[in-house]
Amino acid sequence: MDSEPWERISGAKLAGFGLGLAAFFALLAVSEPGFVFGLDHANLLFHEAGHPVVVLFSSRLETYGGTLGQLTFPVLLAISFWRQRQALSCAAAVIWFFENWLNIARYMADARALQLPLVGGGDHDWNTILTRWNILEYDLQIAGALKGIAWMGMGAAIIWVSWRYWDDRRHPPIEGDLSLGKF
Ligand SMILES: [Zn+2]
């Protein structure tokens, strides 16, 4: 499957992706840091679904289930698009994955402050986890590192798409390929 070529990125598709990206970053800029309207509501939903799913396997890991839950969907999507060789959709899923890290960082940074309203009303995941690991005092630093990873990950996805587009221009389609179509 690795030898399978990526679907070519047309100029029109790249423009659409760029517009979507611009809208996404505009939304990010006007949103409360770490909580993008709509997107993070979905993330929250997957987060809350993650706890009870993980508890089926291990009650000790329940606290981690929310974070795992919110990361699972974008990962599955990214893998699926990777296998289908759809670069733009794959990049969008990767950007969603790393946007999640901003949301996770927001929650982590609250581990000592305990100011965020919790949907479940129960335990604060990161207060519990960081206390368990004895690193609660580093909540802000770790959250800062997560934010850095989030931005680097989103940046890497954008660079990768740009590179794919540029690589497509260097390798024009072979005419035989076009007439055969691609399934
Ligand atoms: Zn949770």
C-alpha cells in the first residue's frame, strides 16, 4: 500500500484546502484559547465517550480515557485517508488531531487552578493524572509543551501538503494514467 501513489492535488483543491485552513485559523484566533466553537464541542463529546469505553478495559485507566477518546477519531480518520492516498483529507485529519492538543493543554493547564467547568461534574482528569505521577506542579509547563507540539504538528501537516502539491507539479501525470482513470 505504501507504493500506491497519492492522489494528485489540483490547484483548485489546494485553494479549497487553503480557504478551509484560513477559516479554521480565523476561528481559532477568535476562540477562547483551546476551545474552538463546534470543533471542541465535538472533541468534548468524544472525550466524554472515551471514559466509559476505556473503563471497560481497565478502571485504573479511566482517567486517561477522555484524552484517548478525543484523539482516537482524528487518528482513525488520518489512517483511513492515508490508506486511500487522499493527501488533503489526511492533512485535515492530522490538523484536527493536533488542534485537539490545544484543547488538552487548556485542560491540563487547569490542573491546579481547577477553574474549568467540568461536563461530567466529577474528577478533574489532569489533576488526578498529574497528582498520580507526582508532577502536578508542572501542569503549566507541560501544557505549554503540548501547545508547542500542537502548533508544530499543524505546521508539519501544512508543509507536507505544500510539498505534495509541489512534487505533483514536478511530476506531471503520464498520459496513459489519465486515460485509464484512477479507481
Ligand atoms: Zn475527562
